[in-house]
Amino acid sequence: GRLEYMGAIVLTSTAYKMSVASSIPAIAYVTLLDRYVLACIMICILLVFEAAFVRDPFADSVALFVSIALFVALQVAFCYTAYIAVPRRAEERRRTERTPRPKPAWRE
């Protein structure tokens, strides 16, 4: 039951990643959203292994709380990076680009 559902979730997540990747322009680097989707797929894969190998009810509940904590930590890290760290880096980059350039010798 549970293992089939988790396998279907992993396959659906992978199909989603592939369909989105085919509809956006190809770039040579990994974006923040790519990292987020890959981290979510990895959590799903960990849950597949948990569903396949853990049979003890106590260990199952511990794995549930650990996976929830891992998912919440991923959300917090993504929100921090997307809303605080990336805009801060972009602002620093803009500030350094605003430094006055020396005039060419022929314009003086």
C-alpha cells in the first residue's frame, strides 16, 4: 500500500521535473528552484526506503517526525535563501557596480 504510493510520488515528481525542464530555456547552471525540487525528490526517495524497510510502529512514528522536521527545515532554508539571501546578494552586486568609472583619457 504505502510503498506503492510513495513510488508513485517519486515517479510523479521526477516526471514533473522533466516536463518543466523541457518547457523552459536551457541554462548551464542549477537554479535555486532546481535545488528545491531535487531536495523534495530526495525526501520522497528517503520516504520510499522508510516505507520499504521500517516495520516497527515506534520506528515508523520516529521516521515520520524526522521526515516532517526535514521537510520543514527545507522550507525554512528555501524561504530564507529566496527572500533574504538572494536579494541581499543582488543588492550588494548592484552597489559594487555603481562605483564611478574613470573617464577615458580622450574625454578629458
